[in-house]
Amino acid sequence: MIGSNRKEYAVKKGKTVTRRQFLKRSIGVATAFTIVPRHVLGGQGQTPPSETVGGALIGCGGRGPGTFEAMGLNARLLASCDVKFLDRADNKTIYTDFRRLLERKDIEVVAIATPPHWHALISIAAMEAGKDVLCEKPMTRFIAEGRAVVEAEKRYNRIFQVGTFGRFGESRNPVSIQIHKIMKSGLLKKCEAVHIKRGEFKVKEWSGKVNLQPEPVPPNLDWDMYVGPSPMKLYHRHRTGGTHRGYWDYEGGGLADMGQHFFDPFQWTWAKDDTSPVEIEAYAPPAHPEACGMWGWVEMKYADGMTLVFDSGEWAQPYNRKEGRGVSLSDLDEENRKKVEAMPDPQPLVSFAEAVKTRKQPGGHAEAAHRCATLLHLANIAIRTGRKLRYDPVKEEIIGDEEANRLVNQPMRAPWHL
Amino acid sequence: MNESSSVLARLVGKLPDPDEQGMLSNIDKEAVDSIIAEIHKGGRDSIIGLVDMLVEPGKGDDVKPRYALHCLALYVCKLRDENYRRAFADTLASQLSGERPKAVQGYIVRQLQVAGGREAAPALGKLLCDEELCEYAAQALAAIGEGAAEQLRNALPKATGKCRLTIVQNLGVVRDTKSVGALKQTIGDPDRDIHLAAAWALANIGDAGSVEILLKAADAQDAYERIKATQACLVLTEKLLTAGKKTEAVKVYTHLRDTRTDVTEKYVRDAATRGLAAAGSKR
């Protein structure tokens, strides 16, 4: 599907290739594998075929090649799928309909780099077909999608990892490990921590245009399939090619796009992988119905007392309600401090590649990725509704605001459903 | 132009202009809030006045009235006064007629999805067999929830093609138990999307009487159908177990465990085996 509009992609360190080159080379290799017997290809210096897996890339835009490489496996790219391949699809190695690709038994792992409105549905469909999944961030477009991915991961016992890896570094940082242990212990009587993320949300850069006029659909693009589960709108190029980020139908602005990078490590450090905020308040102008736009800040509070703040730094006055504050062992009494100090360090996080081989849960598994994405969606719901929200992290519902809940679980265009 | 419409036009004109890139980057929250509160004071006339300013895409500039109508939908929800919200929704619903261009009606429907309630369901239901509007109408009904099932159920016998698919799926979304019979018949529909939607709908409703029909669907030879109908079976078992219908759930799990013998379907066999264990079955 269509991703970033950048024309060149760093596939391997120190080496830049175009997307066309990447696909040509990769598919070429895949074709060779279908002709030459497997055992011949595992010669000296080669990875034995027994250690390779059949892979596919769905969504071949800007992030596609990088996402496929990020799997870290000896994966052979057997097939690629993109809704803008109408002019070249052969349903052998190049597809426009991911459903046909997922029917293939020789594909074991799938990298998904479509725009986010497809992430959940394709991830779920891939796991239903028995594949393991590495999915680009943000994991989802709305909260209920994330829960459905978690359920599919459990139902089929597949490996799911979101394509952001900040938590892997964080989990080796001694300072973060100590915070993680304090929070995980549950021994803080009241958490007064305030974590403020200022700037880098690309709010203006990834806003949408409010005055789009319809344009002819390019002949190589399956527009109906591009729109997929989202409400059908008339084609305009700004809805695709990276700038799709600026429209609620496909993503959620820079906040949704950058947020999973910023808050994936936060979630791990602050031990929030199994919960969500209970109060959300935003300062933003009334939102446009289609185009993501400006916002000032979002303040979220957890049941344990912790505050998380997003401060855009791009609109209105900066957030000034609270100062940033961490936690330390000195927040505990002596007895509890000793208990935390006696806690073992957490186990190293499992990479996607290792998880595929060992069937252990990867570091950025579905529940963790879903809880991170939930932060972004809750923030955007507060921005879109202009209302202070109360959220139930167990039921995953906004309390007492039926209209706001319509953004938690959004209807899909048939035949697509969760 | 009468006085009230000129006041409305003046208020709408004061809303922010898009910047040179077409974005609302230069926007003053307090100013917009104040304008919308003023428009709201104009009541029904203001709402209809805004609708009158809407045009089909490509046929003029209606950026500001579109934005104003959406802001008004948010505003009536924010007031937390049911009378204001219902008055807004009633007025919008009254504008869903054959007179307005379909694209304009589509926009009205999407605003009802934001702020509409049960009162809007009958007007939305009338659009369920309209090829251009059925998707928006069904999405709005599903979002609203209250009153949706009756509208979808009544429209099903008359609907064809895309509208039929949309209705079948959304009967599953709203879990309409009264549609089980119609959905069972729909499972024989020659259109693949429609019969798969019916299978999923029956599963999501959690109908214990659909076990046999769903198992038959799940044994399809077509690869994608087999995957999706199997998923429907697994969803059904989870609903059945939640409802305490263990016998039926065990039957589904046992069938899947015993029929998925090929190595490429081992993950389904494993899922069924785990399901049996979770259900406490000794089979």
C-alpha cells in the first residue's frame, strides 16, 4: 500500500536503494528459490535453507523495505502486495489483494507497512492464516482494533511484534530498570511522577488539508481497496503517499504516527503494559471532521496517580500545570526500598526473530503495543471531542460519554470487520 | 437573504481560513468556540442554514459551513444536555431527503454518527437500500447502537449488492438475535463476501443453533473461505463458552481438532486443542 512519498530507502546499513530496486532484487531472489532446489542454495557461506523462512511484504511504500528488514530473520521475500500494483500484479509474486497472498502455505512471516487503517485487519487476517507478523507503527487506528489483534494473537498463538523497538534499549538502561522495578513492585503508596514529552509530534507537518477537491484515481491504484475499512471518500493524492497521516480515516496526525516511538519505551519503563490512563484532558481547538490539525497539550492521569503529558509546542501556550517529576528509591520507606533492591532485573526482551524461532513472546507483543497505541488514541479522542474523558482501562470504554465511545470502536465498511 | 441568514453567513465567515497549504494552522480556539455558541443560539434555522450552504465536492467552496456543522455536533454533545443534542439530531435527520445531493446527505449522516441518537435511526434506516448512502447510514446506525437493529433487520429483505453485504455485516455488529433465521438463509448466498459476512454475524451473535452450519462452512476447500469460516467457528466457541454453552463449544473445537490434520493447519488444530483444555473437556 502507499506509504511515505520519499523515493529512496535505506534497506541495509550504508546502502541506499530505491523501492523499485528492492522489490526487483527481492522478488528475483524469491523466483530463483522457486526454481532451484532448496538444498542447492545452502552452500558454503550461505544460510542453510532449513534456517530461512518464507516472507511477504504487504504495503510496499516508504516503510515497506525497512519493515521487512526489521524482522531480523533470514526471510526470503516470496511475495509483495500493494494496492497500487494494479499495473503489474501477477498473483504469483506481486499482489494487490492481501487475502490472496495470505492463502499461500509457503509464507510463514508477514511484514505489514500499509497505512495504519489497515494494520489491525491485515495483522489479524495474517494470524488467522497461521503467519507471524511484524507490523509497522502505529499499531492501530482506534482502540478496539488493538484489543482484536491481542485476541487473535492469543487465539492462534502467533507471534506479533510492532515495528518500534525503543523498549529494547530502555530495558537495558540501569536508570530505566530501577524505575521499572519500583513501578512493577506496586509498593509506591501514591505515584507523583509527571512525565512530559515536549515537541517532535510533527503536528503541522502531518496535518490534513481541509479543502480537498476530488481528483481522478491513478490507473495503477485500487482506490476501493486502499480505503478498505474506512469511510469511502473521493480520491485525492494527499490522502495517500505519506500525507495520509493527516486524515482521521487513515491515521491520526503526527501524534499517532510519532507517539508509538515515544511511548513504547515509556510504557516499559513505567510498567504500564497492562493498563491505560483513567482521565484524559486536551487543550485544542475544535477538531475538523476529516483533517487532523493543531493541538496544544494532552494531560493523562493513571489510577496510581502518575501523570503523562504530551505538549506539542506547536500551538498555543506550552503546558504549565505541572512540572516533570520522576520516581526514585527515596520515594519508598526503608522496608520497601530493600524489597525493590532485592528484586531481580527483568529478563532481556525477546526480539521478533528469536520469538519466531523459539515461540516465546516478543518484547513488543500485541498487548504492550495495544496499550501504547491506546495512549495515542485516547489523546486524539480528547482532542476530537473537546471533552474531558474518564476511561475504564479494564473494560476499555470511556465512562459516561456514549458519543466519545463511538471513536473507541469505529464501524467499518463491509466486508471488513474486527 | 433574510436577517437571520445574513447573521449566520457573517458568523460562518468569521471562522478561520485555511492557510496556504489548505490546513487550519492559524486557529483561535476561544474565537471558534464563541462563534459556534452564537450559531447554536440560532437553533433549527441555523442548522438548516448551514446545511443549505453545503455543496457537492468539486462544485464550490463549503469549507467553513462543513467545519461549522461538525463543530456544532461536537458542541451539542459537550453541553451534556439531551434536549440540545436531540434537537440538533432531529433537525439534521429531517434534512435527509431526496432533495439534497447525495454527497451532502452523506455528510449529514456522518454528523449524525457524531451526535445522533435513537431519534435519528428511522431516517438513517431509509437510506439502507441506497447504493450511495447505505454504507454511511449503516456505519452511523452501528455507532449509535440504539434502534439500529430494527432498521437493519427491516431493510435486509429489500437490499441487494453492496447494501445487502453492509446490512448483513452490521446485523452481526449489533448482535441482533432476531435476525438469526435470515442470516442462516444468507449463508447460502452465492456472493462470497455476503455469505462470509453472514457466517461471522452468526458467530458474533453467539447463536448455539448455528454450530452445524458454521462447521460446514469452515470445511470449505477455498483457502480464504476456509480461513475466515474457521475464524467464525472459533469466535462462536468463545461466545458460547461465555454464555455457558459448553457442549456446543466442545463440539466445534473437537471438529476443528479432528479435521485440521494437514501440517499447514496445525495452528488451528492447536487452537482447538487449547480451547478444549480451557473448556475443561476430556475429549
